[in-house]
Amino acid sequence: MSAIPALDFGKLGGIVPVVTQDALSGEILMQGFMDREAWERTLEERVAYYYSRSRGRLWKKGETSGHLQRVVEAWVDCDEDAVLLKVRQEGGGACHTGYRSCFYRRVGSEGLEVVGERRFDPAKVYGEEEPPA
Amino acid sequence: MSAIPALDFGKLGGIVPVVTQDALSGEILMQGFMDREAWERTLEERVAYYYSRSRGRLWKKGETSGHLQRVVEAWVDCDEDAVLLKVRQEGGGACHTGYRSCFYRRVGSEGLEVVGERRFDPAKVYGEEEPPA
């Protein structure tokens, strides 16, 4: 990767929203944020890095679980203030709750309905450690 | 819609990120934000509303262009701080630049490569008016 495209990090105080999509199925796996370092390392290493707002630091996706996201393509939106990653998700799922996608609940007439299926047991993957978010 | 699921609007000062996906093709059309009013009206009227950060107000998608987004499904993520909308996009495209998706540029070895195709002429759709973002 010779050129790292510029992004507008100023609108949210140093981060931009990131949409992460399964490159094959098109399923949305998660929505996160990147700071400049996460963006650069994602493009350089071709695995997804995010900025963890809860921890206030760089977060390599899968650093604890081993469930890396291999970057197939990266896209930038019209205003250069959002990123779309198309990835190959390693391991069972993207969500720290054990679901394949963080979006496993659909709005129904009675409130939220769980639609997704658990792919792994978070207690076995993360142990006592609080997974990043 | 009898119950409006609660969202955590506090992390970004009153808004949450929204991912908008074509319900049929799975293509990501845009990434935007919603405040509480946008979330409620989206579920009540089944068309997408956002919060326009540039205008600082509620924004009904397609209010100028007529290119409404009909909501097929709404999803909430694990932390209840992000929304996924699956929509039927009316008109030619979702992006104010005339492309079907706001993500029409892919990161390549030489920088950003335009991959998407223009579906409408923004000057004809918006005239002199600055489209919302």
C-alpha cells in the first residue's frame, strides 16, 4: 500500500465510523471507529484495527479471541468521513457476545427479536477478560 | 410499531451511527447518524430519517431529491449504540454526488479508485440547493 488516503477525522474528535462487511456474504458484521493510526495499520497490515472508545486505545480486532478480520477491500465515502471494510472474518464470529454479527437483533412489533445464532461461547474465548468494544 | 427499542445516544452526544444497506443486494448505501427523533420517526413512518450534522437538524432522506429510503428492516447492535437499516432505495441512488452508494471509491495501490457508477446528475436533482450530509 503506497498511499494512505486522507480521511476527515475532525468531525468526531479524531475518529471516523467504520462499517465492516463480510466480503463474501455481504452481511454487516459490526460498526466501529478508527483513529488515524488504526486506519494506517489496517491498510498496511491488511487486518482490521479499530479505536476502542471504552478502552481509549488502538484495538486490533481479534487480539484476544484470535478472530482476526482479513481485509479484502477498503472503501471511503463521499465526504471522506466514513470507511467500509470488506473482510474475511476468522473464527466463529465478529461479536464479543458470540454471535457472527453484532447486529443479531431485529426490531419487531414487540421490541427486539434475536435472529442471529451464537457461534462461540464468549466465556471460553475471552475467559475473565472483558472483551474490547 | 408498538415499542421503540432504546438506544444509547450518550456516547456521541445524542446521536448514534447508522449503516444503511440495500435490502436486496446487500450493498452498503451510506453511513449516517440518528438522534432520538430520527430513530422514532424512522420506525413509525418506515422511511429513513437521519440527523444532519452539517445542518444540525432532522433530515428526512430524500426530502429534496425525492429519493426516499423505504425501511424493510431495522437492526440494533450488541451495545445498542448503532443501527443497521435494510432499505429499498427509491430513485437512482443514495449519494448526493449521484452515485448509488456513498462508498463509490475503493482504496487501491495508487490511492482512491472510483468504482461506482453515477446514477443521476446532482445539479438536476438538487438545483442550487446544497444537499444535506
